[in-house]
Amino acid sequence: MPDLLVISHPEVVVDPTVPTTEWRLSDAGRRRAAAVASSFAFADVTLIWTSAERKATDTAELLAVPKHLPVSVDSRLGENDRSATGFLPPAEFEVAADAFFAHPEDSIRGWERAADAQFRIEAAVREIVSKHRGGDLAISTHGGVGTLLWCALKGVGISRRHDQTSQGHYWRADLADLHPIHGWQVLP
């Protein structure tokens, strides 16, 4: 049976002068994404979808190269809208992200609510999956996106305890019923 692979982009170049939606993968992130493309976990992927954000599209493009896979973009797979604050220093971001997951019905600092982001993301993935024919389907996206989707498909409340521990992880779900097979695992 084919699977859904939800892949969070690996490490990025953090540049406060560049919008976060335009951040690129770092050299380490590029190496890790390329390694995933030739890994056993990725062997049966026949199509890749990605968020429109540069770090996710960079990841998708690197994943696609070895097998010449098609890549499609859906902006609904993007991170929660944090444009109200823009870049936040790491410690400040972590506090805001903790609040985002802890209070999914509230807008934290003007950010898109976690509940709304989860609804948007799940709707996009269900639509993509409904049209997919073939082997495994990969989605290149962001850690928070993957966590919100995993919580929805697993039928558990939104919680950061289900989040990845750092950038560059993946989880699988059965493509037939979208039931998660496992939680976040580190990319090579």
C-alpha cells in the first residue's frame, strides 16, 4: 500500500533581513535533503507536493532530482501566517510557538490561529491525496505544518509535544486512510 510522507525542510540560512518565506536551505540542509532523495524511505515516492515557501521548494527540488519526479506547489501547505510579527529572535520565537500550540483557538501576537492553520492544511492534503494515483506521495513542508496535520489525522488535540525536535524530520501515514504510521523521525 502506498504511503504519504510528510517531510519538514532541513536547516535553513537564518537572515533577519530576508522574509522567512524566502529563506533558503543551508549547505547542511541541502546535503540532508539530497541524502533523503536516495534513501530507502523515499524509494517508492512518485510525486512531490510542496509549500510555496523557498525552504520547502528547495527541499522538494532536491528530493525530485535523482528520480526526475514531478513537483507541484500548493500555497495552503505553507507555515502558519506569522506576518504580524515577521522575524523573531530564536528565544522569542520559541515562546510564541509554545503559545501557538498551547492555545490553538487564539491568535498569538497576531499570528494565524493554530486551529485555522490546521483546517487549511488538512483540507489541502485531503484534496491532494484524493487526486493522487501511483506510489508514495511526499509533501515537503514545515515542522509546524506537519505537526498540525499529524495531530488532525491522529485525532489528538493540537500540542507541541507532537512536534519535531529540530528541522529536518518526516513521518508516514497510510495513503488509503491517512492514519499516521509513526511520528516524526530524523532525516538522514
